[in-house]
Amino acid sequence: MTPEEIQPRTTVFLGMTAIIASDPMRRLMEQIERAAKSSAAILITGESGSGKEVAARAVHHFSHRSHRPWVDLSCAALPEHLLESELFGYDRGAFSGADHTKPGLFEMAHQGTLFLDEIGELDPRMQVKLLRVLDGVSYYRLGGTKKITADVRIVAASNQDLERMVAEGRFRGDLFHRLCQLTLRVPPLRERVDDIAPLAWHILEQHDPAASFTPRALRLLESHTWPGNVRELRNVVMKAAVMNADLEIDAEHLPLSAPRLVSLDGGAPNGAFANGPVAIGLPANGSGANGAGANGASLDHMERRMIFDALAAAGGHQQKAAARLGISRRTLSRKLKLYEAERARAAV
């Protein structure tokens, strides 16, 4: 399938490109556009590498503050003493080496958006300070004598389960409720299979517009569960593009282990993907259903067999079958149309 056949929605949010082809991502973008119009704080959840920062930038893009500053900070990137000075700033002479006054990120984001990534990494003392500011309390720069008030829309993100952290006493419940006035969940890549090919084409075109994927390579990409999400996909495509001397990338060029076959009820040999979606693809040893090698014919045969098995188990209900397979209904419908076209050609 070529990029022209896929035709995803491509949008750039503050320098980051969003590729939107799947139904889950289309629904997320609708939620973002609605949430952005409010002034509520937003908590964005999702696995590492799934695209939380892109979602946060989209919130600012669609908000009434889009013409105002966008400021972002990773709460895990700085130690506590530096994090405080970054957020709230400092006056000259506040500490050794403070030879000038530095505004904090809250001041810099005045009337705009402040994005706090990896919010779950904040230590308890910083959680208290942040909560006071979010509640509208004026604050001092470090070493300062003048109170500062900033009008800032907060968007936070975390790949951790903050509710569980609250229950375990590792995150303040009052701060959690202040941050999640609205919550957006970015689905992992395995839940939006229709995004994989468009994302892969986009990444490949950035490296070399003349390069391409074979259909077999795209099927292998779509069969992978992507625990590292879009970040992992980018690494796989870039490695294949750099290390492959040919402009056409085939399945064997992709640095991926073949997915295991799993039962339609979600079970897996040796516990693989025990809680994840069903993988469509080759068994772990790289053999086909009948012991054939990892060629296109065996891959197609196994994929077709698993799809029809899933349909039979779901009583012909395509949505249920797609859920069993870990793919979207749209992908399932496309494959069924392809099989019907092949059957019609064979009958001629």
C-alpha cells in the first residue's frame, strides 16, 4: 500500500507532525479539539512513546491561547533544586552563581500553555509548591521579594498510573484532582493498527523519499505489538533504511523478531502477549503454518486463516472479530474485501 492509497490526515502542531489515519486517533483529535476550547487543566495519559507530547501541542494549537506562549518541561529531566528554579525563577543573588534575574517557566508561559511532561516524577515537596500555584496562589521567585501571579493553562502528561500512585501515597491526591479536570488518553500503537503504515511511510520519506516498503514489510510492521510505540517504530524504520543497500525495504530488512502465534482468546505460548491483542503473523520460530519458510505466501495464508477463525469464533460479527485480532474493524473489512476480490479473480 502506497502513501497515496492510505491518505491519512497530516497536521503539524508546533513543529511536531501528527499522522492520523485510525479511528481511535480520529476520536482522540475530536476530544482534543473540544477540550482545548475550555480553560480546564488537562492530564494526558498513555504509554511511553505513544505521542502524548503531540497531543499536548494539539491542545495548545486548538485553544484560545494558541497565539500566546507554549512552554514545555520534562519533570524527570532536572533534579529538585533546579526544577524549582526553572518553574518559579530566581532573583539575582538568590544563590551562588545567580548573577542575574531569571524568570521562571510560569512567567514565560503567562496567558499561554505550560506543558509538564512526566508529572509523576515530581517529588512530594515540589508537588506541594505546584499545587499552591495551580490553585491561584501568588509565589516568589527564589530569593525574590515581589509576588508573581501567572495566568497559565496547565497540560500535564504521564505514562504512570497516577491514581495507583495516589493510592500508594506516592502522589498527592489533591494535586492529581487539580491536574485531571479533563483527561485524554493516547492509545498505544497496537490499538491503532491503521496508523502504523502511514507513520512508517512518513518516517521513511523523511529519510529518503525514493525508498519504499514491500507489502510483506508493511504486513510485518502491522503484526508487531510495538511495546515502544511510535518511538520504537521510528527506530525500526530508520535502522532498516540506513542498513539496507536497496531502496525497497522487505520484511527481512526490518529488525523485528517474528510475532508469536497466539490463541484467539488472547492466550500465548510462554506467556507472550498474555494481556495484549492477538498477533497476526509468523510463529516465533519463523516457520509457516505448514513448516514453510518466512515467505509472503505462508504469511498471507496464516493471516487469512486467523482472520476467518476469528470471524467464526465471533459468529461473523466483524467488530468482535477485529477486537479478538487486535486490529481495527476498518483493517479487517479491507482485508475481507481483498480476499473476496482474489476469490472472484480466481473464479474467472
